[in-house]
Amino acid sequence: MQEKRLSLLQKLNIACALCASLFLIYISIFPLIRVFTYEFSKLELIKNSIILFIGIGAGLGAFSLVKQALLFESMIDTAFEEGVYRRLKPLLKEIASVQARLEEATKKMNTIDVSIDDLKERVGAFGGRGAVSKGTSSRLGGGTYPSDPILFLIKIVVLINITFAAFLFMVQYPRGFVPYVVTAMFFIWWIGITTEYNLWHNVGVWVWGSVPILIIPTVTILMDILLPSEIMFSSLYIVLGIYAYIYYAWSIYMLKGKLPPTLHNLLREVSTFRKTERL
């Protein structure tokens, strides 16, 4: 394949031709000026005119060589774009499409690997009440994973139904016992999650249980005075859901050393998005 750039030898030839051209023009131009201004000599006129024409010819030859080389490069580029590239364009598009599919498949495989790893951890954890490592057990004071994930899910569904029924009852028959019933709902969720993970010996558990008892009655009374009943009950229901999920995530973190998969993946995506924005 012909190279697009000038070779070193060609560059040296062009440089020598330019130097010779300048030298010949230099040594002939001043004698010609003298011939036409001071002393006319036919011999000097002919000799220096020949030298001048040779110098100009050498310079024009060097520039012509450079011009031809540049034109040759342009012709090669045009031939490649109009000929080779046009024929290879469909193939290149297909290769790019295959590459994109491979990248997508790789991302899906990574997601599947993460899900399988998480499933393996859960299966290993659900093998028995003593599945937690010694270091974690000593740190938490004997915390364990739920023995049966299906039973744990059933318990959660039952708690959701009880909570929903209690809030519907309070909406239909609002009385002075509302602050205490709402507080009892927080307390029931706290007892359910704590019992399931056996975290009674962890000091943080008692903080999670005491905060709703101290805060929720007063907040409920103030909301009952300031807000309509529908807005108050919907807000309390949402706050209870957030409290239960955060307490559940905290319990998982205390046992496994990491957040639940859904929350962990969400935080990782947010972190990745922020890094991308900074770049």
C-alpha cells in the first residue's frame, strides 16, 4: 500500500532542491542587476540568465513535487471514502450494532450475577437460625436472619392488612384514641421486625422503639388540630411505611453489613449518576 506521507529521502530531495534554487537565484540576480544598471555585458547576461532560470526551475520542481504528493493523498482519501468506506459502511454498522448488543448482554449478565449472588447469600442465611457469622453475632448480640422467607413475607402482608384496617377504622370513626392507635401501629411494626431478626440485645433497637412512642402522640394531636382528617391519616400512613422500611433496612444492615438489594442498587445508581454529571 502506498504511504500517504512523503518519505525521508523525498523530503531531503525537496529540501536540497529548494536550497539549490535559492542559491542559484541569489548568485545570479545581483550580477543581472549590475548588467542592466552599471556595465552591460552580453556574456554575463546570458550566463546569469541561464543560472537564474535553472534556480527558478529547481524551485518550481520542488513545489510541484510537494503539490503532487498532497494531491495524491487527497485522491487516496477520496477513493477510500467513495469506494472502500462506502462498501464497508454496512458491515461497520452491523459490527457496531453487534457491539451494542454485546454490551447490553454484558450488563444483563452482570445484573443476573448480582441477583444470583444475593440469592445465594439469602439461601445460605435462611438455612438456619445460626447462619450469621460469629463476628456479626458477637457484635449484634445474637441477631439472626428469618428462618423462612415465605413465612416472613406472610407476616409482612398480615401487618400491612392490620395497619390498613386500623387506618380505615380511624378514618370512619375518628375519636380521641387516634394518637394512641397510631402509636400502637408503629410499635407493632417495631416488635414484628425486631422479633423476626432477634435484635433485642442491640442498643439501637430500643432507640428505634422509643422514638415513635415519644414523638407520634404529640405529632398526631398537632396534625389533628391543624390538618383535615384525610390529609392527617394519609400522611401518618406514609410516615409509618417509611419508618417500617428504614427500620427493616437498618436491621438488614446490622446483620449483613449492607443494605437490602433494592435500596443498595438504587443508591449505587444515584452515585453513578452523580459521578457522570461531575465528569
